[in-house]
Amino acid sequence: MKFNSEEQHRRMTEAPIPRLTISLALPAIASQLITTIYNTADTYFVSQIGTSASAAVGVVFALMSLIQSLGFGIGMGAGSLISRQLGAEKYGDANRFASSAIAAAFTLGCAIMIAGLLFLSPLMRILGSTETILPYSAAYARVILIGAPILCPCFVLNAILRAEGEAFFAMWGLCTGGILNIFLDPLFIFTFRLGIAGAAIATILSQVVSFLILLSMFLRGKSIVQLRFRSVSRKASDYFLIITTGAPTFCRQGLASLASAILNLSAAPYGDAAVAAITIANKIYLLVRNIILGIGHGFQPVAGYNYGAGNYRRVRQAFSFATAVGTVVNIIAAVLLAVFAAPVIAWFRNDPEVIRIGVHTLYFACAVMPMMAYSTYVNQIYQVLGFRAPATFLACCRQGVMFLPLALILPRAIGLTGVEMLQPGADFLTFLIAVPFQIHMYRADLAGSGPADSAR
């Protein structure tokens, strides 16, 4: 259902928080799940080719995380600005930030494509390819790089729709492409005998479909924000504001790429089976994390709108509700994955060594999973409210500030077990860091009910 600007403003600032947050979170969760499912489908179908091919998915995942970091970073930066501008009813500014973000994402996507294709083999080695993995990872990455100028703007279009509260339209675009990818994977890999390159072609074709659907929402007037060439900013300050506001997402996604490469390099001495197992376990972990991110994407527009309108009580309510729901989801997921760890890993790759290592990695992930929602939402609320420096620091914790020291210590101290513990250990430390940040925000920035609530 499409709302006009006045109806949407009233809905975002007056509707009951649980109902509003869930209505925005469910489409976002669906989008995240479909995205993860088709990434997982790539892992599943490619794993049928062989263990080295399965490991290559983990290597190229680091590259895809880098591309996503640019698209999501620009999109979340613009989205944060857009939701607050819409909350303050400044629609012209919202249009300017949206149009400028699309232009920036396309330009950066082209730059990644050119640089990546020129240095493909060295890049794959840096990201963790061994000599046996390299032929597969290079074939996969070449196609992904060609699609980068579409991938980056696609993420931005999705973020803009979510920022204005049109989560259903955002879901429709991503889910259609994701479902298409699941069907195209076996067609291109096995029927057309294109191997691992077929998985990449399926991914890019699906993303093109998603991009066209999302773009059509704006061209057909289904969105509140309007994209216009004349609205593209010529001021460097606007792009600086978009980029710095999106810096937490740049850092979070960019460090995910670095962390993935470090995991691959750390596991490589233990063989391709270790790289494949940790890749598979982390894809499963990512599935749960993306559900949590989907819930967060539901509460962020509510927080941004109401912060812009001065309704601080509703901002706190949105955060508390999202955290409670996310934590319950994490606990359920942790129990289920711990109980069914072996068959879940075997479903991807029925190799005894892959199963053994993958199960251990999943157990460590399940131990810290109940803490993941809280630390994620502390970071997201800082970002959507425009507190760029603390949001960026928090975003750097999970796969940077906390992860990198552990990556230097744990594998050397306890070998492969240390590699398995890397990401869960960093997640636990990130949770501890998030607690004082949340307390400070409540006391310093969200105290009281806010001027708008006081007037009502």
C-alpha cells in the first residue's frame, strides 16, 4: 500500500510501535532472507562441483562484501539522511540526497569493475585463494566484477525505499531477483555446463532484474522520494555527508570483506576442506544475522522519522522492541543450529572433514548468537540518528577492532580451533563494548520524551 507524504509522516510518528516496526521489519527480513538464501544456494550448487570450488565461494564472498559495502554504505548514508528529512517534512532535500546517492553508487561500481578486472589474479590471491582454488575463484569473480555497476545502485535503491517506510516495495524488488537466482543456478551450472561461472552469471542476471524492478518503483511514482537528474548534487559537501553518514556501513561491510579474507588465509594451511567448512558455517551464521539485520531495518526508519520529529520516547520504544524480538529469534536459532549442526553442514558438503570442522565452528557461533541483536541495534541506532563517529567505531568492532587482534592471537595459540573461534569471539567482545554506548545514548541524547511528545 502506498501512502502520500502526509499520511506516511502521520503513520511513522503516531502508529503503535510494535505494529509499525513489524510491518516494516517483515518485508526487510524477507529481503534479507532471500538474499542470504540465494547466496547459500550458490554455495550449495557450487559445492556439488568439488571442495575447491566450494572454497572459492568463500574467497569471492570477500569481494562481494566489498561491493556490497559501497552500495549499502551509500544507501544507508542516504537513507539515514532521507528518513530524518522526511520526518522534518523537507522533501526537496530528501530528493537531492537520493538522486546523488544513485549517481555516486554507479560511478563507484564502474571504478570497482575496471580495477578488479585489471588485477583479477592478484586480487584473488590476496582474498585467500590457493593455487587449487584460484581457477574457480577467478572465473566466479570475473562475472561478479562486470556486474558491479548494477549491484551498487541496486543496494542504494533498496535502502531509499526502506528509509521512506516503503519496505514492501523494497522487498518486492530484492525477493524477485533472489528467487530467480535460485532457479537459474542449477540451469547455468549444470544444464548449460558453465560450472562456477554459471553461478556468477545467475547472480548478476538476478540482480539486474532486481535493479529494474526497484527502479520502476521510482519511475512509476510509487515512492515518496523522487529521482531526477536535475536533483543530482554538484556540491562535494552533500557527497561527504552521505559517505560519512554511511561510514558505519562502509566499515561494517568492508571489514566483513577483510575478515572473510583473513579467515580464508587462516584456514588455508589446514587444507581446502577447512576453508570450505568455515565458509559454509559462516554462511549459516550469516543467515541468522541477516534476519537480525532485517528486524533492524524495520526499526531504523521509525527511529529516524521520530528523531527528526522530536519524538524521543518512540525512538527508545522502537529500539527496545526490536532488541527484544531479535534476541528471542537469536536464542531459538542458536538452539536449533546446535542440535542439527551436523546434518546442516552435510547438506552443503557431505565430506567428513568438512562436517567435523563446520560443526565445531557452528557450536562457537551458537554460543554467542543470543548477544548479536543488541550489539547490532546499538550500532544501527547511532547510525540512523546521525551520530557518525560512534556509529563508525561500533561498526568497526565486530570485524575490525575486535576481530583483527584475535586473528593475530587465536590461530597461533590454538591452531584451527582458534580460526573457528575468531568471529564468535569478536562478536562477544563487541557486545561488551555496545553496553556503555547504549547507556550513554539514552542518558545524553534520548532523555525525556522529546518536544513533540510533550506537546501531544
